[in-house]
Amino acid sequence: MLVLDEQLLGRNLEAALGRWYRGPVLFITDLRPGTVIKDDAIPVLLRQQQQATFLTINEADFWRKVAIGAHFCVVCFALPDSRAREIPELLRAAFRLPAFRTKARRMGKVLRVAQRTVSYYTYRERQIRVMPLCGRSQPKPCSPTTRCSGRGNPRR
């Protein structure tokens, strides 16, 4: 399940993500309709879901600040609001990396996705790890049939 921050409403990102993501794609407001959801309530709502991945461009309020749990994931995009349309492509590239390829591998992690790198930490270990974003530093991006080594070098 992908859960989009309310800041991403009205951009048609749910449709773009739904073209390749197999699970449900919804907004945080769908988890508690008719109420204002403050940032500190988001982890509580995510814990109530089954393996939810929360997507936000509100990096300042979530990266290194969110109370992460073992059963959900937070992905912060280091993008200005005007470039939010790049989220589906960046997320797909991040999900191709071995560390994030499956829901089980993503759970308990907070990711910061930038143009060329993914930084992350886990609920157990706050040490930040950084890896190149597959295909982003290469002249050609990874294709759906290319697996990424996790070091920015596509392999077949």
C-alpha cells in the first residue's frame, strides 16, 4: 500500500503510481476522512495499516524526525513542490534497488530520495546509509528487465 501525503493531492500522482504499483494507492486523508491530520499523527495511522509506505515531499518534517516503526516505511522526496510530478519515476528507481525491492525489505526504513541518491536509516539503526539511485547516474536509466546492483551500475 502506498499512502500519499495530502500535499500531493490534485497532481494525479495516484494514477501515475497505480500504472506500475500493484497494491492500493491512496492518500493519508483516506485513512481518517473528514479530519485534519497533523504530521505527528501519521506514524500512528501507518501502524494501523498492513505494510504501508508513506510518500511525502515534506522532507523537513519527516527526514530524521519521524517516529519510524518496524511495520511501515516513509519515503521523503528531496524535491521542490514544482517537481512533484517526478515522484513516480524516482520511486520506481528506488524500489529497483535490492534494499527496497520488496515490501518486507522496505519496512522499518525512512528513505530520502534525491535525484541521484537514496539515503536511509532504519528503526533499529539511525546511522544513515547512502547509495546511488540505479540508472540516475548512468546515461541510460535501468529498464524494467535490468536489475540494479545497488551501486548505481545496472546489470542484466
